Amino acid sequence: MAATDQPQVLLLGRCAELVPGLARQGHEPRCLKHRDELLSVAKKVQARVCVVADDAVEPGGIEELFGLLRREMPFTPSVLWLPDGSARTVRDAMAAGARDVVLSPSPDEVTARVQQIIKEQKLLPHLHRFDKKAHDTWRFEGMVSRSQRMWDLFETCVRTAQTNATVLILGETGTGKELIARAIHRRSKRTGRFVALNCGAVPESLIDSELFGHARGAFTGAAADKPGLFRHADGGTLFLDEIGAVPLAVQYRLLRSLQENAIRPVGVDEEIPVDARVIAATSSPLDEAVQAGTFREDLLYRLDVIRIVVPPLRERPEDIILLFEYFCNKLARQYRLERPDLTAGFLDALQGFEWPGNVRQLENYVERLMLTHTNERLTGADFDRLIRPFAGRDPAPTARASGAAPEVDTTRPLPDAVALATARVERAYIETCLRENNGRMGQAARQAGVSRRTLLRKIKQYGIDRQALRERQGP
């Protein structure tokens, strides 16, 4: 399925009348008839919410269906739509893992609830934490992502790895171009090594020798033979980062090497056969370099057999929290530190920042955060203060800092809206306490400042699955 910036909403059962309202709200609804079809689609798209109509639930099958959805789609909240239903049905659905139940024949109430859940996803940190199973599901060759664009890219890597074609990877600095190149190499059948060179970091006078090697005495200072990186990568992959920095004089020799599968070291008369697959990368447009006369057009065509474009982090915001959590967990283990306590305002600011340095900038920021603010409570104002050394400019004020009001449901009477909001916050608070204490009742009760009996009563009231929370500990 093509990538999209619109939130995906999966609809199971007779939900066709929800489509117009969801589309008007900027979502992309998908109507599905069977649960197997739903699960198949869920593996290919990053769904924000799943709405299940009553006709999709077999008699007595609520627990089975929502238990399945919770296992297979642990980070996609599910909503049961019951135009007619009993309190028992509601309790069964909530206990089985449904995020909410809408007891109304009105499609508008369902779409309003979907909209509210999607907004809450941006603010509640526990919705974004991932367990080892989900982490493995979202991981590809050392990279983690929930973005459909990235998984389309990973699929391209798998297909590309089965060929020997040259590859050109385009992307801003910090997006992970070398990781993509390494993934292609690891997925290929090439038995040689992966050799990387940043062409922009090598002086122009030495890059010819670095790539192709030289013979002893070929020039002043050449005291011994040097094989060069092409021969080091023989049978494997040669990754040339910032390929646009290669001087014009060397570009012709590089082009000939790609065409003939052979190199001629400096000071050697004969060509030496070499089998090195070349993957090139650049963060600057090569088309403009061709027009400016600083890059050979024929070399661009030879490199650009398969083109892979890595999207910047700002174009896949669903990955920001995921990567933040991943780096926090990794660094907490590495440095043996406690993670800071993050407020909704901090997470809102985290997702709202553009990250011009992309994933590399985010990782550096998390490392600084873990080392300087371990086990502290951080707000949106703290994010703004801590990001300045990494931003080069003042970040835009967050919604909280600008005085924006929290989301409220004005379609209900005030007492009902307050009671509903209180129940949601209470359930989220209890789930977070249980998760942070690995499901241990006594520790969670002490953290929440209530008795064990009160906590147990609340767990039963909201149908919270302690075992599931215990299993959702991070890697």
C-alpha cells in the first residue's frame, strides 16, 4: 500500500457509514469484512485506531476477538461500536482489551471518539512504549520504525540485495544512509566485507590512491604497495558516502571501474579485475552538481540504477517517540541509569520539533538527557531548554507553553464529560504504575499512594490485564 501522511483507521464489519466522517477529519479509513483480512492489513500499515462493529463479533466471542487484537496489534487501540448493548457487554469488551465502547447508533459519536483517541496518542507516553515483541516486529537490520514509508524502503532493500546493481541512496544528514547500505549488504549473498568511505573526509590528492591503490614508488611518500578500497571490498560491498565530493579527475576512473569491473592502481600499467558492488550516497542533489559541471552526468546514470530515498524524521513523526524510547532503553542499560519521568508536555514538544539533524540528532539529544537529567521529571519547558544546544535556534513554543486548552468532549453534559475524562486518566495512571513496577501490586499501590485493596478494586473496575502489562516491559 502506498505511504500516506493521513492517520490510518481500520474498520471491521458494517462500518461504511463511518467513512465520510472520518475522511472529513483527515483520516484514511479502510473497510474490512473479516478479522483475518484486518490482521493482514495491520501488518502493512501503521493504523492509529481500529473500530469493530457489532456484526463482526460472533456470539460470545468478544473476549476472543479483542484478545486477538491486543496480541497482534498491541499499539493500535480498538473501539467496539454497539448501537445496542448491555453493561455486561461493555465490561466484557473493556476487560478483553477494547480501548472504548460506543453505545450509540450515531456514526458521529464514533468518529468523534476516534478523533479523541488519535489526539491522546500524541500526549500519553504509555501508549508509545513498546515491548520486546513489538520492538522485534518494528526492527529491520538494526533500524526501528513504525512508518509505512520506511517499511516500503526496507522492502526495497530486500529486493535490491538480491541483485548486483549499483545503488544511489539519497537523504539528509543523520537519516541512516549507511545503515541502509549495510542492510543491503547483509541481506545479499556477497561473501566479502563491507567497506565504507566518506569521500568528503579524504583530501582530493589522496582519494585516487584510497579508492584504487598505488604501487610502491608511484609518487613521493609511496613507500609500499597499497591495494585500495576496491580490492579490500572484493567480493563484498563498497559504500561511498558523500559521492558528490569526489573530484572530477577521479570521477572518470570511478566510472571506468564500474563499467569494466576492474581498477588500475596509481603507478600500475595493467588493470586488475575486481568484484565490488558499489553503493553511493549523498545528502546534496547530484542533479544540481551535474548542471554546475562538478559531477559527471554519465557517472550519475551509472550510479543511479536503483535509487533509494530515505525520508527525514520530520516526515515520519510516528517514529519520533518510538526512536526516543528505543534510545532511552539502550542508554539506560549502557550507563545503568534511571530513565527521566516525562510529562505529556515534554512528549508533545518532542513530537513537534522538526529534528533537522534527524535520527543522529535525536540519539545525541537522548544521550545528553540521560546523562544530565536521570530520574528527573521533565516538562515541555525542559525540552525547549535542553534542545537549544542541538537546534541552532530557539524551538517553536509548545501547545502547552502557549496556553492551549486540553482536549475536552463538549458533546456531553459537563458532569458526564468530567466523569469520563477522570476515568480515562485514572485508568491510564494505574496502567502506567503497574507497567513501571512490572505488574507488582504492592509497589504500584505505594507509588500511587493508595491501598492494595483500592488498587485491586480499580483494576477490576477498568478490566486491566496485569499480566499483559508485566509482559510489556521494554527490552
